[in-house]
Amino acid sequence: YPLCALSPTTCFCEFRKKCDPNAKCSRDKLEEVPIHKCNRECGTPSLKCVIDLTIEKLYSDEKERMVDGRNRTVLAYNRQIPGPPIVICEGDEIVVNFENKLSASTSNPDDTSTLHFHGIRQEFRTWADGVPYVSQCPSHKKFTYGFKATKEDGAPAGTYWYHSHVGAQRTNGAYGALIIKPNVVDADREFIDDATNTIMLQEWYHNSTSNTVVSYLSMEKDELERKYLNPDKRTGTKFLNGKGATYDFVENPFHNTFKTDYSVFEIKEPGKGYLFRIIGAISQNFPLHLSIEDHSFTAIAADSKAIQPVENLSDLWIAGGERFDIVVQTKTNHQINTNPYKIKVFGYSDPKNVSSGINAEYISES
């Protein structure tokens, strides 16, 4: 094993060459830029993409983290839910300057935090994998995370996400999208790829300690239904112990108290295929079902890996941590309705009984 009094990148390179003499390691210094400049047309020189990411305990009382419209405590990266999307190109290096502002206390384990890049193997940075007390100690203050977006470093192009791995922090909002775009695109690929067409799905709870799902979030936005599922404590515990339960619908006192808007995805070139990235930021064993009104789609990737295309799909089931890339065939101008098309999401707590209403987003075809 080499002992390096050099830069971390050089040290990793020398370490890898001990295992694989043919490993290719670039010592070229990358241009360092803020993260928003890394969401660009790929195939250009690689960049060092830097983002400052802070986790805080806040209330869902601002537009950036209003979730389902009901005010409650949340955890947010950079004061928004989901956290800011990280979009980079294959070959880029990502550096995340992470800061924990949950508490000034260093004795309360609930106020520690980590950052985990879901799907990224972190083969050469195991101490920064974000699994508390397994691959690293959780942080009370600051920590620097990162990786090189290459196959050799376990981070090929694909759809990923990041989240806290401490307790129920990601259940309460500590997550965001991570997209690595390919440098080389197949010449026969006939669809539009815009990283803003990313949908993160999560079930949402009455408060930070509740066991009861009251709504579903798509890119942090949802509206409360007139009724919601409200099990007694025994039934809720039974469900969480994996034994299943039947929930009763009760009147929702928060309905219409204040609302959020649904997300809107604009289709600017009708008739073409559009790539949508679907991320299951789901916390419990609560799969969600997604469909697009009057549209079919083709699944082309699962969990960041290309698959044999599955065509003419009408719906998609997604579980916690799963990611799917789908190509939606949009309508031509003369086929378009005057109203936007809904993207519908619902879930089952019992496969025989629907346990939720519909959360709709809209595709604007104009």
C-alpha cells in the first residue's frame, strides 16, 4: 500500500495502480466551478464541481419546502425540499462541503448527520460513504464528501440520489437528486434529455415521529386530500412491524387551510420522446404507483444501469431507493388536449385495498 504525502487524487491513483497496473488516473488539475455550471452539454473538458450543502431543522412555511401545504418541522438541505439537484457530467469530480446545523450539541446522537450518495460505490472513499458507525462516524459539524464520476471509481453515468443516513432524517426531507450525464450519447437516441425532468417520490407523514402516511410528495409538492389514513397506535405499529394493517379514512382538518402548487413539466417540442428520471425517495415499505394520463412510455434504465427497453408501459411501480429512466412519447400538436395531462401517483398499504388518493403533476403540451 502506498503512503502518500501528496494530494488525495494522486494518492488514490497510486493506490489503484497497485491493484490494477492498467488503471488510468488523470493528474490534470480540473477547473473548479460552482455546481450550477456543471449542468451543461457534456463531452466538454471535465470540471471540479463544488457545492456547499447545509442541513437544518426548519418549518415547512416557505415556498422552497412547503411540501404538502401543512406546517410542520422538517429537515432540509440548503433550506429546500428536495435539496438542490446535483447535475454533473461523466468524468467530473464532485466536492460537497457539508455542514450540520441541526444543533450545537455534540452529545445528542439525533443531531449528528451524514451524507450518502445512493448507488455510488465509493470504492476509494469508503470513509465518506455516509452509513453511520459502519463506514464513517456521523458528523456534528463539517465534513467534505465527493467522488470522481467514472466507472473506475464506481460512479458511471446514471440516475442517483443523495440523502442523510442517520435515523429518520431523509424521511423528514433530507434528500435530493444526483444526476451524472453521459459524455457520449448513442447516435440513434431519439429523445430529449433535460435533467430538470426528474421526479422524486416520497410518502409524507403527519409529523416527524408519526407512523401514518397522510400524503405523497412529487418534487416536494402535494396537496392534502379531504380525508387521510389515521390508524390507532396499535394498528400503526402492526403495519411498521411488517404484519400489514387496514387503515380507516378520517376527515382531514388541514384540508384547504393552505395549498401548494403541483409541479409543471413543459413539453416544448410536441411529438418527440422526453426522458424522465423517476427516483423513489421512499422511506418505509410503501411502493408507489406512477402513471401518465393518456400517455405510454418506455423504460430504458433501472438503478442507473441501461436495460433492454421495455416498451408501451402504462404505469410503473417504484419502491424505496429505486430509480427508473423512462422515455415518454409525447403527442403531436393536433393530438393535444386543451388541459395539461396529469402524472398520477398513489400507493397501497395492502395490495387489495387502495390506501391513498392521487397526487397529480402536469405535463404542459404547448
